[in-house]
Amino acid sequence: MLPGESPTESKGQPGLVSAALSGLCPRCGAKTLFEAPAQLADECGNCGLAIVSLVRGGRFVGVVTMLLALALILAALCVDEWLRPPLWASLLFWGPVTVGGVIFALRFYKTMWIYHQYEESQQQ
């Protein structure tokens, strides 16, 4: 991949969902975008891209989390109404689904925002 080319623009590179799940750097495609499940790294360990400088303005993480919480609450109410599972079964199911859903949503949103900011910075 050429410098300045994002993985979404290069032939054979994964799409945004794959980049979010794998934590791919927008510049080099290395798996260095996240240092924790939903925490962005300060910089890419492979190419040195300063990821912190690209984060500016992405303050809608709370909105994403609240929308996901609303969808999960509605889904839980529907499942409870239709199936009437015992409380322990609901906790066993919805606990991991909630944690996994929040981590995926945050990774997807942050990756989308970083890729957008990176492409915008390359056009200037």
C-alpha cells in the first residue's frame, strides 16, 4: 500500500467493519489503531501516524452509546414479553450481548471517525 492511501481505497483491503474489528491503521493497515478494546492508541506503532491528532471533533460517542442502549432495552423488553425467560437467563444472555455490542459500536464509530479525519487531512 502506498503512503497516504487508506485501506478502504486500496484494492484487496478490508472494508470499514473489518478495519474496526481488526483495528487497522488508516495509513498502513497494521493492527495498531486500538490499544484496548475500545480505546484508541496514541500513534500507530508501525508507521508512526499520530492518531491522537485525528480524534478532534468526534464527541458523539455518548450519543452512539445511548442509541445502542435504547435498541438493547427495546430488544430485551420484546424478548421478555415473547419468551418470559427467568431472570438468571436474561442476565446471562443480555450481559455479554450488551458489553459486546457497546465495544463493537464504539470501535466501529471511532474507526469510521478516524478514517474520515485521515482522508480529510490527506486532501488538504
